[in-house]
Amino acid sequence: MLLGALEEHSAVRPARTHGSNGLESELTSTLREMRFPLPSRSVFALAVIIAGCSTLASPSLTQPPSLGGVAPQALTRPAIEVPESTTTITTTSASTTTTIHRDGQPRPHWIGSGRLPFAPGQADPSVALTNVPELEDRRFWSPEHLPPPPNDVFLSSIESPPPPNVVARSTWHPECPVALDQLAYAQVSFFGFDGLFHTGEFIAQADHIEGIVEVFAMLHERRFPIEEMVVTSRSDLTARPSGDINNTGAFVCRRTVNSSKWSQHAYGLAIDINPFHNPYVKGETVIPHLAQSYLDRDRDVPGMINAEIVAMFAELGWEWGGNWNTARDWMHFSENGR
């Protein structure tokens, strides 16, 4: 996956354990398919309506003290099946039926594969297409890499150093310019283009990660949509560019393109947000190369970085790649401006 398209360029509170606390596996599987976010004011009403159903214990994520709000509540749900292509989720209990609408569009099967719906005779994914209708106003459903949050309350957890199982699927190795004890792993809830709430993850430098989590709390509060947020793997680094990735992430141990210098991502001091909606551009080069419709920064569509978000990172002392002179990296924020 792309993290910081080209660059010219401690003490952290312990994490709490996530888990279902022994919930029946069938119900757990079904509920995760539901991706059923509820406004916080509906939690108690729903619990009364469908009392008697098995209880789903909410993940023990930490809500930042600065946000206030109520603690996550246990939810009860009837077991249902939700087809992947459905745009509404309907539950029925006794005489009550609840339907939640799912915004956006289903995620096309070809996303990330490089096998795009090209015109006849056009089979090279390195060609910068501009005529993929699904990508012109991209609002795809978020894939679930982690169990979704139980409601619309912002939740987060931080663990430093990152746990071994996370390190094992990340790009970190002993030759990276940052030691493991300088990094931390965070999980945060985020709002998706589907109108639902999801759980994302990232690795960043431990001294800065709490500030980054606070930015995500503000994005969550403003319902700024994010498509995907998962730790970058080594296979992502070696995969052929598909031109359509949109993963939000921070640490990735790599050097800058065509350079022996380490990327700021390799130090955990940079983060990219919605790369497809906020591409890198320099001359004729666009990364991701299918994000042509997002070169017009006067568009007012969800997912695009705006002045308010730039100001959030500025409060941390981080700078925006959209202000560079010889290139524009609209997805990119970094501690040193590179």
C-alpha cells in the first residue's frame, strides 16, 4: 500500500485488551457482518426492546479524557445474516423492526488487484486512466480488519512498544532507522463512507502518537470519512502499484523513492490520510495514478483534506505536503514537513 507517495523531500498509556469475552462465536460472526453502529442515545432503548438476546460486550478501548462523553455500553442484538451487497440492515425483535441505511457503494472486487475495468485493448494498470466511473466520486464501504466499535462514541487504545503479533505483520525490521521501543501501536474508531463506524490501526513514534490519536478523535467528531486504516505489511511494499489504493497509515519502513534516504514514515513521523482522495502530484506524475478526478482541489466532496484538518495537525507542529513548492502531497502530514 502507498504511504506518503514520494517525499522530497514516552511514556504511553498501556493498551487494554480487546475481545468478545466469551460471546458465542455464531453471534460474534453475525454481528461483525452487521457493522451496526448506533447513535449513543439509542443504546438504552434498543437494549430494552430486544431484552433477552445474548449480550455483546463492547471492546475495552479507551476514550480520550479530553473528549468527555459516556463510556461504551453493552449492546444486545438478534442474530441475523447480512449479505455483503445489502445497503440496509434490518433487525426484527417481537413487534419492533429497526432498519439502518448503509451509505456509499460496495467495494469493487478489483480494488487493489491491478485488474481494473479497462477499456477494450487497454490492459496495462500503469496507464493513468481517467474513465473509471466508480473512482470519480469514491465512497466505498470500509473493509473490516478489526471488530467494529459498538456505537458512535470515539474509542482508542495505545500500546508501546507495539505487540509482537502486530510487529510480525508490519514492515519493521532491525535495520529500520527507529527502534521498536520508540514506536507505539494505536487502535482508533473512525467514520466510514458507508455511514458506519469502524476500528482502524496504525503504528507511529511513541512520543507523537497521543497527539495523532487526538486528531482522529476530532475527525471522528466531525464525521470526516476514512475508507481504510490498517498496518502496512511487507507484501504491500513489494506489490505492483494498482493505482487505486486508499489506506490511511503512518509507520512504514522504506526509503524515499529513487533515494537512499529514509522516508519520514520509516521513523513513524508521518501519516497519510485517504491517499486516493488526496493524491501526490508532480508534473505528469499522479500517485495513486487513477486518482485523476481528485486533482481538482476546488471540489467539495467527502474524504478530501481541507483547511480545518491542516490546522489540526498544525497544532501538533506537523506540516502538510499540500503546501510543498515543487510537488503536492495532499495526503501527507509529517513532523518535519518532509
